[in-house]
Amino acid sequence: MAELLEEQRESWGTRGGFILAAIGSAVGLGNLWGFPYKLYSYGGGAFLIPYIIALFLVGIPIMILEFSIGHYTQRAAPDAFKRGHKRFEMVGWWGIVLAFVIITYYPVILAYCFSFLWYSIVGIFTGGELPWAGEGIEGVENAKHFFNETYLGKTDGPSLGSIRWNIVWPLIITWAAMYFCIFKGVKLVGKIVWLTVPLPWLMLLILTIRGLTLEGSMQGLAYYLDPVWSELAKPITWRYAFGQVFFSLSLAYGVMITYASFLHKKSDINNNASIISIADFATSFVAGLAVFATLGGMAYVTQLGDNPVAVEQVAETGPSLAFVAFPYALAQLPYSAWFSFIFFFALVTLGVDSAFSMTESILASIVDKTGWRRCIVLPVMTVVGFLFGLIYITQGGFNWLGTIDGFVNGTWGIAFMGLLECVVLGWLWRIKTLRRHANSHSDWKLGPWWDYSIRMVIPVVLGALFFWQLFDDIFGDGFLRTPEGEWILPNCVGLSIVALVPVVAVVLSLIRGRKDIVEQEHPEQNLPIGGRREGAIAFITASIIAVLLILWLTVPISETIKQVILWLLLLGGIFAMLLSNHVLDKHHTSTSQASWLARWAGIIATMDISASIAIILLGLVKAEEAEVTTAPIRDTLSGVSYIILAVVFLIIIGGLGWCFYRALAAGKDSGIQHPDEIGD
Ligand code: PFF
């Protein structure tokens, strides 16, 4: 496997600089804008179960994986993957192209935040009146009207309409801010994040304390935390939870690989990844407390007057929560313009470092590959990103933004990319080398369980979610065409974009790169191959199961026989996967390499298992759907919610406490030196 590149790469100033930059990327609009409304819409406190499972099962292990490969190779995603095999370069580009799609619309949401920040400042100077203010339920309509009509000029249907010139300026400001944050390289980024990370946390703290001390805040928290257990039986809840973990931790877009590539050689990996992931979760959770406590305060105030408004009447606005429900709630409370300023300032500072992390990752990938100068590539990217952004600031742009975000951040885009990353690194690379590398640079060590989770557990979970969505879309009605046979344009475009991403990735990987980087040798390629026979058995078994699964889906036979066959196929898949895993464990040593048949058999077998589980889940959920969803009691926080609160705080405080304790202990006695200690 490739050695660390000897070439001197730019590096973060300090450990703190790197941690904050990675937190800055992770903690963004997804936390304050996305998490609260998703949690509210998909089961309240119950949503935390899939979310926490996703965080610990998939989020933290993949973040460690991305840090290890970035740090090990000291290269941005495409080149980092290429170190394993030249054909893997396209996997790196896949994530980068997805990041490019996001960078076309993420700054648009930031531009909305800049506009609302401006309205709040004007409000402060003009006596506290906000342009969306209004009373009672008509006030809610006012706020909706202000955002949808006055600001977005929104039209229904797929046509784009004309550009909204009022959003052009904020979009220019957003891109300019991103440009100036990164134009000097990561050293400057490492300094800027000392401002853009703590500042929004301070704002959030103010909003949370203010929200929790409002009369009626418990009413809002009941909506946020009271669990609706039946939501757990819906695939969409799980898909959103996993998708949100990926998006929120900035995983699978190559960002964390790129950031880790600038990390000093002697930096910690495992502990940093855990601190960053838990801090991100803490921010999301506290953001939700702030938002819903304030909505509760609003409900209480309006209930004192003639025009009562319940939390659910405003919270149902979904993605518009940050631009309709919350601004409306603030407008009902004292010092509305000031708190509105604090809220949008928090959003802007949260979002800007996430946005530039994507730009940095794309930029580093291009620069690493071509050797072109940053000072030329960055302005070009800025202009191109801005021009694409114009599509989303048309009258129909907001609807398109939602659709494309759904595809890119959903199962079709990001979960699939995460799956690909794990199978390539788990089965085709030598994952043990990455684990050893991570461990030799960490305050605490990973066990072999990590190899198995990257190789088997995560691909099976993500694969099951992927197939679940796929079967749901294919067999459900109205995905690409209405029952009347008309094409559903937004879904067709969304699907085409995610389908085009790998094509673009392949093309980019085929372009010849710079000549001054010497291709690394792969010494293990010359090692003798072991486990050919077991590999062939596993490969044949896994392939036959794949064919049988396709037949299972298409050939009509009796239900009972089908069920028996399905479970047999699942068992067969598990056998093939474990056999392949055994071959890799036994033959990936310093003196031999595992047969490629076994490696590919592992991948096919994990997909067999995922597909079988997805089919089983599909059947189970259909049976569940008949059940009636019972609405939780909404006016006080239930006992279960207090337990949920306690568990979440325990996870956050216990998790972070343990990580910091390990960092301190390791600093004292393990001999790991951090960049801060050794200087630059
Ligand atoms: N993690 C960011 C958020 O939660 O808003 C969004 C994001 C940043 C996604 C960087 C992807 C990425 F590469």
C-alpha cells in the first residue's frame, strides 16, 4: 500500500484549528434548519432512535474511515482513492461531483439567511417592526405570504419563471464571503473557524436560554420530543435519519477526506472524529430545543389573546420552518427584531463554513489532479457555482431546490455513495492498513470490529435502505409517472442528475492528471494470492443468489414458498459474505494477498443480504401500515420525553467527556504528539 507522500503539503496550524474546521463543516444549516423540522415531522422523540443508531453505527465509523484515508494518503478524495487502485479514482470523484451539485444550491439557502438577517437589522433600526409580523392565524398566513410570495415570488409547477433580483445580491454576498474565507488556503480557514464556530454556538445558547425561560416553552418541547412510535415503521423515517447523519456530518462528499489530508502527520484520528460527530449531534439537538421552546412561547402568548395559534399550525411548514414558523414566532414575542437578528446571524455563521468546506474539497481535488493554481481555479469555481445558483433563485427555483436536495441527500445520492465508499475500502482496499494507521495516530484504538463494520455491517444497513427505497419507488405508484401516465418532471430530473453523477465521475477519472506526481507502487500486487478456492465458492454462491433474487422478484409463485426461499437466500448471502470475510482476514497479511474473487464475492454477498432484508422490511411495513397513528398528548412534556432528554444528554456529555478525558490522558502518557505541541 502506498506510503505517506513525502511531498510537503500545506497543513492546519493546530489540532484545534482542524477540529474546529471539521466541526465548522459539519455544523451548518443542516443542524438549525434541517434537524428540528425532520425530527418534528418524523416521529418527534422517536426519530432520535434511528438517528442515534445511524450516528454510532455509520456516522462515527465512516468519519474515522474518511479521516484515515485522507491523512494516510495526504490527498483529496479522488487521488486518495486512486492510491488503492487507479480504477477507484472515480469513487472519489463521485463524492466530489455530488458536493458540486450541493454547492449550487446550499449558498442559495444561505442567501435567504443573509436577506432575513438584513430585514432584522432594518427592523432593529426602524423600531422593531419585522416585515412578516402579524397576529393570530392570519399572521401565520402573513409570514407564509412574505416568504413565498413577497420574497421568493414562488410559482407552482415545474416552470422556472424569471430570476428574483432581490435574491441575486445576497447570493453574490454569499459567494464572495466563501471566496474570501478560503482564497488564502487552509491556514486561513483554520483561523476563521475560531470565529465561525463559537459565534453561532453563543447565539444558539442565547436563543435556547431565552426559549426555555419563556412561559409555555414546555408546550413546544412536547411537540419536539414526545415520541410518535408508529413513525418508526415507515421507511422514510429511517431514510431521513440516515440521510441527515450523512449530510450533517458532511460525510461521503469528500470534504472530511480533504480536510484530513491537510492534517499534520502526527495528529489524532479516532478521538477527533468522535468529538466532531458528537458535537454536531449536540448542536442539532440544542438547536431543536431552541426552536421548539420558542414556538411554545409563541403559542402561549397567542393563546392569551383572541387569536390563539397552536404550535402544530406553524410547525407543519417543514423546510420553511426557519423562514416562516420561527420568524413568525419571534415576531409575537418581545425584542423580536433583536432575536431575529441573533437567529439569522447564527444561521449565516453556521452555514458559511459548511459551504466553503465543500468548495475547498472540490478545489483541492482539482488542484491535486491537475496541478493548476488555486488562485485561478477558485475564481472560476466561484463564478460557475454562482451561475448555477441562479437557477434556484427563479420563481420556481425553491421547488426545484427541494426536489434536487431530496435526491442528492437521500438514498439515491448520498447513502449510495456512502455504501460505495465502504465496500471499496472494506473489500477492495486493505482496511486493516487504514485501521493500523488510524490507531497509530490516536488517543484510543479501534478493534477489528471496525473492519467488520466498514466491510459488512454498514454496507448491509445502507444497502438495505437503498433497496428499500428502490423497491418502494419502482413498485409504488407515481414515482416517475402519474397513474394517468404523465411524466413527473421533477423526479425525472432529480433521478437524471444522480444518474449523471457517476458518468461525470468516470470521465473526470479518465482525464490524465499532472505529471509531477509519481504513480505510487503497490507492492502488495506482487504478493502471492491466497484463498482462491474459498473465494470461488463464495463468488459462485453470491452470484447465484443475486440471480435467484431477481427471479424471486419477477416470477410469480405461491407466497409461502416465496417466503421460505427468501429466508434461504438471506442465509446463503450471509454464508457467502462470512466466507469472503474469512478469506480476507486470513490472506491479507504482509506475505500474501486475498483472491480478488473473494473480494468481489464479499461485495455481491452484502448486496444480496441488503436486498433480501429490504424485501422483508417492505412486507413487514405494508402489514404495519394498517395501524392507526395515535397523536401524542401535546400540552405538557410526557414522562417518556424526560427520559429521552436524559438519555440524549447522557450520550452527549458522557461521550464528549470520555473523548476529552482520553485526549488528556494520551497527551500525558502515550507519546502521541499533537501539532500544537510540536509546532508547525
Ligand atoms: N454538514 C453541513 C450541514 O449540516 O449543513 C452541510 C454539508 C457541508 C454537507 C459539507 C456536505 C458537505 F460536504
